[in-house]
Amino acid sequence: MAEYDIKETLDCKGMLCPMPIVKTSKKIKEMEIGDVLEMISTDPGAIPDMQAWSNQTGHELLEAKEEESLYRFVVRKTH
């Protein structure tokens, strides 16, 4: 597993689509270019949502994986 210098962690457990994406978008705007955000969700729909969000926004999705019903995403702000 790659190691990242995670600047902030966003807890979106219990939130359903589109809230994890809305919260991620809001938080990433507050961060500096190059910062890394970790987002934790319990919504299985977050996987395709985060991939689509990354493609649309251009922010780099470094990691997306499921661990015991938790979905963990690591995103680097690129602009």
C-alpha cells in the first residue's frame, strides 16, 4: 500500500449520495494544491461517484478501496 501525507480526513460515514461527494468537493476547495484528502464513507455508491468526480474535476484519485464495509478514498488536489 502506498503511503501518502494525508493532510485531512473527512468522515462521511452514514451519509448517502450525493453528500460524500458534496462534502469532498467543499473540503478540497479549502485545501492547497498538492494536499491529500482522505474520505471515509459507508455508501457503496461512493466508489463510482468518486471515480466520476475525479474525472470531472481533474483531482487525482490516489486510492479507492473497500475495507470491512467502509470505503476509503485518497484524493490529491491538483488545481
